[in-house]
Amino acid sequence: MSEQSAMKKVVILFSGEGHNMEAIIKKLHKKVQEGAKNCHGIAIVAAVTNNPDAGGIKRAQTLDVPVAVLDHKAFESRESFDRELISCVKSYHPDLVVMAGFMRIVGPQFTQTFRAVNIHPSLLPRHKGAKAIEQSFQSGDRVCGVSVHHVTEELDSGAIILQESFERSGEDTLESFTAKIKSIEHEIYAKAIKKLLCD
Ligand code: GRF
């Protein structure tokens, strides 16, 4: 077996800046996972986006990860986009699909076809949905954090894989609070992926 074929394959889905994707690629891509029981390593075989203007396209390409663009606006229905997305992702034979700021809701066909995970900027089940950082910040929650979870048909509701929390400071602004969340995200997503695929 070649080193490459012994690697677990990951496809990342993203829609925006791709900072989480970049952190994952830098931490995991083709690195030998010392002490791992179930893999020699992890290869990010492709990054797929629904947004032709996503800043993450350049980030992935700079790190030598091939990018596929499937503009959802070019499809007449959610189902037809989902079908094309499934066929595109399948062509890379991933062991795991990693959603990193992918701003499309996927249908049951997708969740039944792939093992997929997502990162969410709150301590789920608190603050599901697209405004999680703002809602966490405005809430009275003393402890806030980040969750990595399995993707199921129900938005932000799959089983938790890893969570990390922090105690909020009264001095935090939305900006400093967001920076804390992002820095946790960039650490725990790679850890969670490694745990799932290799430990
Ligand atoms: C992250 O905050 C993630 O939690 C959420 O979308 C954001 C993506 O940011 N699901 P980036 O594209 O990784 O910079």
C-alpha cells in the first residue's frame, strides 16, 4: 500500500473566507499522525465551494488543494444543486466530509451518502443557526464556546464530537469575543477530525 493510499481522505466544503479550512489544511494535510491507531495520515483531497467569489478559493489553492466551484445560483432547485454536490464530492471518495463555513443546508440524500461534520461557533444546543456568535455575545451565558458535531438532516443538531468552552469576560467587545471563538475554532476542528479518523 502506498503512503498516499493509506491516508484518510477528506473533502472540505466552504462558502466564505475559509479560515477554518486553512487551519485544517495547515495542521493535517499529508502530515503523519504520530501515535494514531487507524491511519497513516489525512489528505485533504479537495475543497468544494458554492460561492465563486469565496476568499477561501485562493487560500486552498495556495496550499495546493484542488478547488471545485459549484455555484448554487446556477441550479434551478435545492434538489438539483444537492444532486450535483453529491456527485462532485463522491468523485473524490472521501472518508469524511468537513463543512467549514458552508452556508447551504444539505438534504437527506447528502447526509445519508456521506459521513459529515460541521463546526458551530456556540456551545450547542445553545444558539443554533447563522447568528450564533452575536446571539452568544448578547446572551447572559457566562460560559460560551465552540462545537464540532456530526451533520444530520436537522440543522446544527447532530451528535457532538468535541466542544471547547471559555468563561466570558465583562470587558469583551463583540470583536474580541469573535476573535476568541475563531481562535478556538482553528484549534479544535483539526483535533476533532483527527480523533474521528485516526484514533
Ligand atoms: C465559522 O465561524 C464557523 O463556525 C461557521 O462559519 C464560520 C466560517 O468562517 N460555521 P471561515 O470561512 O472558516 O473563516
